Amino acid sequence: MSFGESPNTSGVDFNQLSDPSQASALELDEFQEQLPTRQLLKVTPGPSADEQYDRLAEVFRPVFAQIAATAKDRDRNRVLPFEQVGLLNRERFGALRIPVADGGYGARLVDVFRLLIELSEADSHVGQLWRAHIAFVENVLVLDDQELRSKWIARIAAGQIVGNAYTERGGNALGTLNTKVSPADDRWLVNGEKYYCTGTIFADWTTVAVAHPDLPGRQIAVVSTQHSGVKILDDWDGFGQGLTGTGTTEFHQVPVDSFIPQQSNDSEAAIFQLVLMAVQAGIARAALNDLRISVQNRTRIFTTGTGVPVHREPQVLQLVGEVSAESFAADSVVIGAVLEVEAALVDPGLNDEERYAVCELAANRAQTIVQPLVIGATSKLFDGLGASATSVVCNLDRHWRNARTIATHNPAIYKARIVGDYEINAVQPQRLSVTGEDSNHRGYGA
């Protein structure tokens, strides 16, 4: 035996296997080798020695495991994850960024996103529904109004969750909102209807983008989801991410608890996008997990292959390697972008516009790369397994459906152009806070 070769202990003449015509003569019972346990140096991206993250992961990984155990069936049967959100809330997942002195975990932003990738690996729906809450917490942490800051930090530390009601489905002119606040005695009331209200059905509070009679532009009001004038519908009909509560919320004479001041240096838009990228990275991991297990357990072979078991088939191993590399790349890009945002938020050398640009460009670059990687990985999953993998019982298509749905957001197609315009023409990313109808467009041929 030459240097580098391994002894053949299976009793099979592997030289014979180079001839595909001999495959039918082989018995799979001859392949009884025990598959080795993979030795991973790191389970998540980032520094290999990180006590703070390890402490946080120790708290939440048992919960993630519980969530993962029922994720496939809940996706197939459209069962909203109220129980799973409750498990996370029991450990106060939403209080990760709240300082320890205020009753939170004192986590860094990158810690939150590393955990979010792990949560999304367990269930991408549950990962995405925290999107608004994570962004809201970042806004609260930098509030100048200390009384308002203290109120919301106390609520979040206690385990209360904040949802989102920003976007209207249609009928509003670009730059305007049909959802309004109006004065009544000594308070303000919200009336209107929103769609794409991700997470609100699971939340205690929701932010609402409103038109204010005395203030220009979009204002952010926070209202209780428990008020009788709030009606939340589970009517999101996208083919993916169906359990995120991304549906309609109606407001009828709902009192405003707080107005959140608009800040010129906020990272909200970037955080919103990076949460989706973390969810994408988690989906890639989940797809790799399912591919790995399916290949390891597969016993059927094809005469068009090389005649060896699937877990030894060179082309299948190459495909698994590609999916693993795409998952690793997605993790790395997301974490790199989050680290850039984290640094920008505390960099005293940046003014507000520069800080906003750094955050937006980091998120846009990540989105441009991560989404095609994950869509590709979730599609390749089927190439290594064959037609049986398309069975609805397997529900392996959920990975592609969910990744493809997330990849449409805000809309993704514009992100690379924005980055390119900055690189070539130094054009700053624009703040577009309200979507709506183009009043000047009357249709093709008009």
C-alpha cells in the first residue's frame, strides 16, 4: 500500500467499482462501515474562543433544539409557532441586547445575529418573526429621551415583544400614509390598516407608521396589540415563510402608548435587512443538515452512477461540499456585515449621514451575495437525492420556498445598483421610509 492510502476493510474490491456495469452485481449489505462522527472545530462563525457567546448559546440551544423538532411538520400543516415563541420568551430572547444592569443579557449585536442564525437553522419562520423587535431594541438603546428609554428597556427586559406595522398594501400615494393618528381628549388614536406585519400576531406591542396632522413625514407610534381596536389576521398567502404572521393588522381608535422619535443616524433599515440575511444563513444550514442526513441514510443507487453507495458517490460528495461551502460563505458574509454595522454605530469619526451609509451599504452588499448563495444551496439539495426527495412528506421544498420568499424583500433586485452607484458616483443610499403608488404613472401606453 502506497503512502496516503487507507486499508480496505470492507471486503469489497473497489477496483471493480470503477466499471459502472458491475454495479448491479454488488450487494449493499457488503457496505457495513460505520459512518464517522464529523469533528467540527466551530459550530457557529466568529472567534473560536468566545466565553460570552458560549454562555448565551448554552441558554438558548436547548430551546432551539425543541423548536427544530417540530419545524418540518408545522411548516407543512401551517401551525403558527405560538408555543415556540413562548419558549424563547420564557428565556427572554428579546432582551439579549438590554444591558445587564437593566435586567438583560448585555449581548453584543454580533451575538444576537449569531444566535439568530442558529434559531433560523431550527426554524426560519421563528427567526424572521423577531425582525421588528430586534430593530426596535436598537432604536431604544440610543434614545435621547431617558424617560422613554427607561420605560421601553424595562418592558423589553421583562420579556415583552414588539412587532411591526409599517407598510400599507396599496392605495396610498408614494410618500404618504393612509394610516393616521388623530387627537382625542389628552391622547392620540390610530386608525388604518397595514399589511406585511411580520411578528405582530405574536407580540405585546407593535410599531405603526402613521401620518401625523402636526408633523411632516412618517411618524412611528407604538400601540398595544391587546387593545380591542386591534384586529390581527393570519392572511399572509406567500408560498414561503407562511408562519411569520406577515399579514393584515387593522387599527380602530387605538390609543398610542408612545411615539418613537425619528433619528438621523438610526440603523433600523440595515438591521431589518440583516435579520433577513441571518434567516437566509440559517436556512442554508438547515438545508445542509437535511442533505447530509438524507445522503447518509440513502440505500438506493443508480447504474448511471459509479456503483458505490450514495455516501461514497464522488459527484454527490462534491455537491454536498458545494452546499457546505455556500452555507459557510453565507454565515461569514452576514457576520462580517453585522460587525461592520456594529463598529459604525460607535465610531465617533462618522457623522450621521456617513454612519447611515456604512450600515446601508454593508446590508446591501450582504444581501446581494447571500441570497443567490442560499437559493442555489436549497435547490441543489434535490440534485443529490433524486425524485423521491420531492415528496410532500419530506417537505424539503420548504427550504427553497422560504429562501426564495425572503429573497424578494424590499426589493432585493435594487441592492447591487445602489452599491455600484456609491462605488462609482459616490451617491449615498437614499432614505425611503414610505412605499406607495406612483401618481404620475397611468399605465403602459398612456
